[in-house]
Amino acid sequence: MASSPTALAEAALADARRLGARHASFRLDRVRTAELTLFDGSVWSAHDAEVAGLSVEVWHDGAWGFAAAGDLTERSARDTAAQAVETARACALPDRADEPVPEPVHRGSWSSAHRIDPFAVPESERAGLLAEWSARLLAAPGIAHVRAKVVVAREDKFYADLAGTATTQHRVRVHPQVVAAGESATLRTVGPPTGRGWEYLLGEGWDWDAELAALPGLLRGKQHARAVLPGTYDLVVDPSQLWLTIHESVGHATELDRVLGHEASYAGTSFVRPDDVGGLQYGSPLMTVTADRTAPHGLATVGYDDQGVAAQSWDLVRDGVLVGLQYDRRTARAAGATRSVGCAFAESALRPAFARMPNVNLAPAPGGAGVEELIASVGEGIYLVGSDSWSIDARRDNFQFTAQQAHRIHRGELAGQLAGVAYQSDTREFWGALAAVGGERSYRVFGADLCGKGRPVQAAAVSHGCPAAVFQGVRVRNTAGT
């Protein structure tokens, strides 16, 4: 008979204590992910897999030790604890500064907000909905091919440590996506991944019917778009595009391990320095960015992180000034903090947890304008919708982004689509050009369900809420070659 999570934890932690560990934690995770793809209404590929495992992490003799196993037995739990202690002994160094900061003891359960477990929906029913979406688009003039995909994921986690914390968590997320192809262009839906259940594909949280109905006309406009003239433009950036710029230029740049140079081999470090907190002018006074592990339906929303820290929210940028960073129990002391902000995450128990991005959100302006009003405020400019390609240097500074849709703004009105629009800037210049922030009416939540970090790379999911915003005098180049 399989042992309970509590019995496995007790076996592992007792051995860690007996072997002299000052701090020890135990994780038991089951992570199930399924992906279904249809091409022109027929199933193209299907995948459904679960990763289960246990792990033990210890602080012993001034060093960290980690070990994991796929065998979910009490003997395996004890052996894993011994391996973690042995690793710590092998890595012991004097005067290490990354001893974990304390955390209050927590005992409880948490579940993400969802109504329908996507794994309770038969694969045939999932395929049927995607096939119906595909048929709608294939019936429209100018649509040659359609690829429809949905990814569903469920995480069940148990955590316990020597201090007495014991928590369980259940998280669900879904990500549908449809790509329509015409003669010379493709266009995909901008509906984001979200921390919801299957109800999301039925219209709760996103109007899929409206987006699918608009897609053929937008694709025709993209195929007949004229090339943009390179120059300097005022940009109205929709939340469906702005979220990615927030992710790359603010989210990753304010991770303390990058700031310290500990994270460098995968996507670089950061231009931010540890002593910049409280003084660095990150952007215009209209810019306030919050890190949040508590937002409903956020992809990085949890009850507790993978080091047993309760979910929190805090400011990263306030009124344009850098005021905070992201860190976990290991790196908190380097930030001068006495408690972690709860950023630790591992993609499974078979991998060590380290600092990962929380939901990072640009605050809307109280009573601020809607998208239409922001467009009307711009005489000549470009309205950008839907994230596409991106490139940023190894210090999270110089960057280039493109969008799924680029619409010319002429005398405050949309005047046809443009091709080849790519905007370039550096992080502080771009956010310093922030001239107007939309209000709650334009605020929406987007995000990524496959953000990579670390070696070996681990994937994490993270959301970014933001309003539409206006940026003045941004460099634009033409990538269309015409």
C-alpha cells in the first residue's frame, strides 16, 4: 500500500534531523499535463503525462543539499534525506550567507479558483470543441488552414518542514490557442493562458466567440497591410502585447538572483544593481508595478511557495522608482530582508526550487481612460495588439518587440493595418516614455505558461495584468523587407 504524504514527510524529516540538518523540507508533487492539437479540424497530436516524485532539501554544515526520487515509499524518503545531507556535506563552505530566513509555521490547504477540472472533460469532448472552432474559421473567406490547440495542467503539491509547516495545494490552468493561415500571413488568437478550469473555453473569463468571429477580417487586413515607414512614433500598446514587455524588461530584470549574477547562463543577468532599490528611476511617475502571488486566476498564484512561504504581494516599482525585488528564503538576506516574499518554485519535486517570477502587474490609473480614448488622444501613431516576437540583451536592457497586429493611428482614429512594425528601446528609456496609463476598463490579464529559467531549464507559468498605455517617441523599424 502506498504511504501517505504525511508518512513520507515524517520519514524523510526524521532522518534529516537525525543526521544533523538545521533546516529540512520535504515536497511531494504530482504534475499532470495534457496537450491536444488539431489541424484543419482533425486531431494532429495528443499527449497526456504525469510526473510524480518526492524531494528533500536541507541546510547542513553551512551548505544546501538537495535530492529527489520517483519511488514514493518511506524507505525512498529516508534514503533521499540521507543523499541530501551527503550533498550538503560535500558542498560545505565557511561563511555562507544563504541560510534560509525564517517563516511562520503554516498548516492548511489551498486550491486555485476553477469550476471544471479540465481532466474531467473527456479528450473526445475537448477535441470536439476545437473542431467546432476550426470549422467556423475554415468556413470564412480567405482562411486556408487552421491549427487549434489546448494545453491543460494540474499540480498537486504537499510540503512539510522541520519547523512544523505542512500544506497541500491544488492548481489548475488551461491555455487554448487558434492560429488561422491565409495566403500570405497567419494570425492567432490573443486569449491568454489562465488559472481557470475548462469553463474558460466555454466563455467564462474570455469571449472566444467574439474573437473567432473577428479573426478572418483581421487576417485579411494583415495580408493587405502596407509596410511601416521607419521612424519615431507614439505607441498605444494593448494589454495583449504590453504584458510581454513587462515580463522581459521588468519581471526578469527584478529577480534578485539575476541582479546578484547568480543566474546568468540562461537569458543573462540584469542591469539592476542591489543598491538601486529605493533610488533607481525605472520609468515615468505614471509607472507602478506590483508583484503578486495572490491574484485570482493568476498563473503564478499560489497559497504557499515551494519553500513553505505564504503568498504575498508587494511593489517592485512605485511612481517610477524601483522599490522592491523578487527573492526566496535563500536570497532574502542579500536583499536585507528578514522574510522571503515567497517566490520559490520548482516545476516538479524532481527539481530544486529557486526564485521564480510572481505575477507582475502594471497598475491602472484610477478613473483612467479606455483603449478607444487612448487611441483618440494620439494624432499620429501605432496601436499594437497581441504579442509576437521578442529579443532582449543579456542585461535585460536593450530590446525589440513585434505584435500580431499593428494598426495605424491617424488623427486619433484607426486607419488600417501596418506590416513589419518592430519597436526598439532600452528598458529605462521605454518606461520613461510612458505618457498615459489606461484605467480599469482597459485592464486585462495575459501571461506565459512556459517561462524558462535555470540550468537544467525549468518551466513556470506567470501572469501579467496591465491596462493599455501610451508611450511617446518610440523608435520603430520595418522588418517586412518592403
